[in-house]
Amino acid sequence: MAQYTSASTALAVIRLRNPPVNALSLPVLQALEDGLKRADADPSVKAIMICGENGKFSAGADIQGFSLPKTRGISLGHFVSLIERCEKPVVAAIEGVALGGGLEVALGCHYRVAHVKARMGLPEVTIGLLPGGEGTQRLPRLIGVPAALDIITTGRHIPATEALKLGLVDEVVEENTIEAAIRLANKVIGQPLEPRRLSLRPVPKLPNMEAFLSEALVKLKKQARRYLAPELCFQAVRAATELPFADGVRKERELFNVLLTSGQAQALQYAFFAERAVQKWTTPHGSSWQNASPQPIHKAAVIGLGTMGRGIVTSLVKASIPVVALEQNLEYLNTGRKAVMLLLEREAMKMEQGAQTLDFHNPARLQFTVDFDALRDVDLVIEAVFENMPLKKEIFQKLSRICKPAAFLCTNTSALNIDEIASATSRPQQVVGTHFFSPAHIMRLLEIIYGHHTSPTAIATAVQLGKVLKKVGVVVGNCFGFAGNRMMFPYVEQAVFLLEEGSRPEAVDQVLEDFGFKIGPFRMSDLAGLDVAWRSRKGRGLAGDSVPPGTPARQRHGRRYSPLPDLLCENGRFGQKTGKGWYQYEKAGGRTAKPDPWLHNVLTQYRDTHHIKTRFIDQEEILERCLFSLINEGFDILAEGIASGPEHLDVIYIHGYGWPKHRGGPMFYASTVGLPRVLAKLQRYSEAHPDVPALRPSTFLKKLVAVGNPPLKEWMSYLSRPSNKL
Ligand code: 3H9
């Protein structure tokens, strides 16, 4: 757990050992303490070096351990103080990462040497905590309040070169960090240690500390709305500016405990592990990350330079993958090219700030064409044209003829049947869905959809592509809307039904935004454009001329249907792009949504026409009907084997749909509400709306309640035989 060795008679080495990231579990810390005591007691030892096994210093406290009651009382600060109080100089040799408690241990050391590729930081805030090993008190004393506040409240990882500039480390080396640390340790033997003990230093003064802190707090509250940890991090740093070290540490501990027991910390830590869990993908047919190998992608192509295609090209260029961008004619190609270049220029500017460069003017890296022949040598194609099955099939047939046999053919469809698209090719095993989210160069989610014939290699290649693009890839099965949109349909449907029954777009949006969504369903629909879903409804015979005569206005296939969104589209109200949708905007393309009296009048008339009695709908009903119908669909998706665990759905919602991370995703949220309550509410709403299938409780949800509401981790074990629809 921490190995004690000697580099020479005078130098003791304590190596933290807890693979894979040397997390500071209790046994590691106890072994560290034992090592310090042994070195202290040995008169031949004149200095101590602390380093980590396998080229990593430490990623901090063991996050799994926070949920274990026996580790709750442990104070990392005790161990850090022991290091600092040591009468022999202690040098930290930082390789790989020194994060969270790992950096706090290094701050207890009297000197720090880092490898040039090492990253440091206090990312506790990202998992709902604050640095609880006295880091909020030592860091401001070492690098000053502004820099410490930035590092602690953002949780960002700092490269070694920046750490050196800030004074966080004493030396950065390109070669062997351990040897450099040994050299430094030998050099400082006998030098006074008092000035190196950070707890004894004053916090560097600022001429305007109070004004600086007030301004910083205002900014923080604006940026981190509804998140507890950033503000409590701030309070801990403020304590360092106001209190002696020991009192500041007491304050830090008090605030840490508030966060530790908060639901937010649990949700954010769940999200941390969920993101890692989804990387270990499996399918009901037995293929998995363990038995499939990705193929390298040296060159890719994107077909269609609409909003999605442009973002996908940008994403590939940013990842240094040469791209061929194809459009159907020169006019569309030129428009697309201009838009892509603009996006890339903006990205290049952002990257320059981080001292990186983006090469996109080289035609060997980015080529624009209308000629399908240019796709002959690409390893992977991403089709991003209109959501139109005949068009997609035509393209895939062409690709199947033109692309080399080993090339993977991906579709960016957000809902259409992957198998049907694949049926147009002679290589259905190479066809896979890669559903990006808009804007595709920014949103982190990549939904990866396998069809009936998709090979494990194709899945693994899409997953690998996601990693290279710095996205979170989630592998799911094939069904209409896949996992994310399929869950979104009932959510949006409920929002519209609530309008029919008496609510308003601004009331529904407000409730969901107060819950933590970045934007509510109506603002979201205005942003995305109402015409997209309208076209899809028309294609599916739900709206427009294809609806058989005599079909009741508010019913389709025996279920309740709302023609309200169609009505808006018939009036040319497509959302922000037309300046009008569920809201009105200052102009076409405007972004400031204002409630629209036109819509309120239409709603009143609509209710009169359809004899709907307007009623007051409270916030609880709005929230529950929207969220529980979405969650209910999630249980069906799990039962059908479309997603292999609740974590998958939660990661999809956090990274693709703006679900508030501090609530851990919809399925985690359901587990915190309690499945019996979710079920009871769905039963009640379903009784009130028997013609809405989305409110009818899922059989899987009922089963979980019947077996006693087991913890989320155990849910999947209650599916007797995961039956995939495929
Ligand atoms: C803290 O320190 C609190 C203190 O201030 C006060 C305490 C009182 N614990 O991400 P990866 C696992 S809070 C347990 O896939 P990468 C991870 O789950 C802590 N496990 O690799 C995965 O397991 P598996 C503050 C951890 O190379 C494996 O390690 N520290 C921890 O992409 C590999 O991880 C943080 O918040 C941990 N601390 O990235 C740092 N860290 O193989 C959190 C990782 O079973 N960690 N694991 O799936 C990270 O940011 C990244 O993991 C890291 C490596 C950058 C280190």
C-alpha cells in the first residue's frame, strides 16, 4: 500500500502503491504514516522522498470509500500534517497525476519536483466536495488567493509548466523525476524547514482582498447555479484569508462534512463512476469491450454539411483526423465550407489560448468535394444528411459500391432504423449508428448504435473514435429514437399535453429549469427548430396530408395526440430561426425568448374548440409528469436490453440532454425519489390519462418495486432474461 525503501543510507523512499491510480485508501495512508515514523526513528536517514507507483503520484482520496461509513471519520489532514511536521526534509516526486488528496499530500511535503508531463489539481469540486486534506488552507498560502481560488473552484487540471510558474512546484524536469527529487533531497539536507512548512506561512495579502472576494463570489454564483460545492470551496478559501491556519482547517472540515453528506456529492460521484462504467460496453449477444478490437481510422469522410455535418467535420479536424467533406452540389458545398471554416477559426482561437495549434488549411487534412469518388480510400464515413430513409438508403448503397471493403459506414441518424439503412449495403456488419448531439464539436455525448448485423469490431471502432474525439461514447441497441430520443419523446409529449390542459410554455420551462435543466422543453424545441419533428411526424403519417380522413384531431392509433406543435408549424412558427415558435423573439434568429400573447390566445381557443376544461396545474404535476414518463421509458429500454444498465441512460442524459449532473441522471434520480413513489405517481397519472401509454408504469419498474426497491446497482440482476428486440 506504501512501500518503504532506501535510495541510499541517507534517503528513505515512500512509494504510494494502490493501482491503478494510487488512490489514498486508509491502508495506504496508514502505511504512509508507518513509513514516516520509521524514517524519523532511523538516525541514518537524513531526508525522505514520497512518490507513486507506476508513474503516477496519486489521484487523491479513494472516491469509492466516501460511501463506506468506516472511512468517513478519516482525516487526510492528519497525515498531511505529519508529513509537514517531519524534522527531516520531505520531497514529493510528482509523476503522472497529483490530484485532490494526492496534491494535498504533496503540499504537506517541504519540496515538490514534477515531471513536465504531470498534471496537478484539486478536482474535488467536480465530485461535489472540497479539498478536505487542508488543501484549501495550504494552497492559498503557497500560490496566493486568486490562483488558489481558481484551481479549487474549477477543479481544472494544471500542466506542470503552469504549476512551476504559479510556484506550486519547485522544479520541473523532462527526464527522470525520481532522480531529480533525490538530487534535490540530498541538496536540502540540513537546511531550515520552518520556511517550507506552508501552515506557518501567512496568506499573501492583496491590496483589495475584500473587493476581490466579493466579485469572485458573484461570478461563481452565476457560473455554478444550483451547485453547492463551488460556493463552499469559496467559503473555505475565504476562511484561509480570515482565520489562523488551525481555525481555517476546522472550517474546511466543517464545510467538507456538509458536502460529503449532501445528495449532490453522491450524485456527482455516481456520475464519475457511471462515465467510466459505460466504457466497458457489452451487447446482449456477448460481444464486449474485452473481446473486440477497434480498427485505426487514418482518414474519414462526412456526408452532408448541415448543422450536424459541420460540427462533425470540426470535431474530426480537431482530433487531427484527415477529413473529406462531401455535399450534393457546389452551392451547398460552398455554404458548408464557409460555415466549417468559421467554426474551425473559432476553435483555433480557443486552442491558441491554451498554446495549441489547429491545422485546417492543409487540403491533405481537410478536403471539400461533391465527388463520391473522393471517398475511395477513407477508413470511415459518417453520413449526416436529412432524416429521410430513402435518401439515406440511396447514399449507403452508393457508399457500399465506392468505399474500400474495410471501410466502416456510420450514420448520424437520431432515430431511424440502423438495420434498414444497413440493408442497402453489401456490408451490414460494417454499418453502425454514430449519433452526435448539436453542436457536434462541443457536446460530449456520442450515442453508438449497433444493428442486428453490426460486428463487434465496428462497435469497438466507433467507441475508439468517440475517445479520440474526446467524447463519451455510449453503446445502445437499435429501436426508434435509440435510448436518448426515445426517452425524450414522452417528456416532450407530456409538456405539450400540459399546455392543452391549462399550463403555458413559460410555466413548464420554468419548473424544469428550476429542477436544473439548462433549458426547458419549449425553449429547447424553439432552439432546435419545430420543423424537424414536424417533418418526421408527417413522414410517419401522424401529421399533414398523410393522416387518413376522419382521424380525430387529438388521437392517433388509439392514443392521445396533440396537434398543437403541427398548428404552430402550419403558421410558419419554427422557433428561433423564424423569430416565433412557442415564444416570440426579437427577430428571426433571435435568442431572447418572450412569452407570446398570440400563443396564449391560440391555447384558449384550442381548449374551447376541443372542449378541454382549463385547470390550474401545479409545479409538482409538471415535474412529475415530464420526468416520470421519461424515466418510465428508461425502465422499458433496460428491460428490452437496448441499454445495458441505468448508468448508460444517465450518462446519455447528462452529456446529451442537459440533465443536471448534480442530480446524477434520470435513473439515479428515480432511485433517490424511491421507485415505489415513482410507481405510485405514474399509476395515478395513468388512471387520469388512460389514453397515454407513456404514463402506464413499465413492467420492469413494477417488478423492482415488488422485490423491495433494490439499490440501482442491483436493478439489472432482476431482469431474468435480458431480451433484446434485435
Ligand atoms: C479527494 O481527494 C478528497 C480529499 O481532498 C479529502 C479526503 C478526506 N478513487 O479515469 P480513469 C479509478 S477526492 C477511486 O478511467 P484516466 C477509476 O474509477 C478525489 N478510484 O483513467 C478507474 O477505475 P476502473 C479527488 C479512482 O487515465 C481507474 O481508476 N480526485 C480514483 O482516464 C482509472 O481511471 C479526483 O477527483 C479515485 N480518486 O484518468 C480524481 N480516480 O478501471 C479522479 C480514478 O475500475 N480521477 N479511479 O474503471 C480522475 O480524474 C481520473 O481517473 C484520472 C485518470 C485523471 C486520475
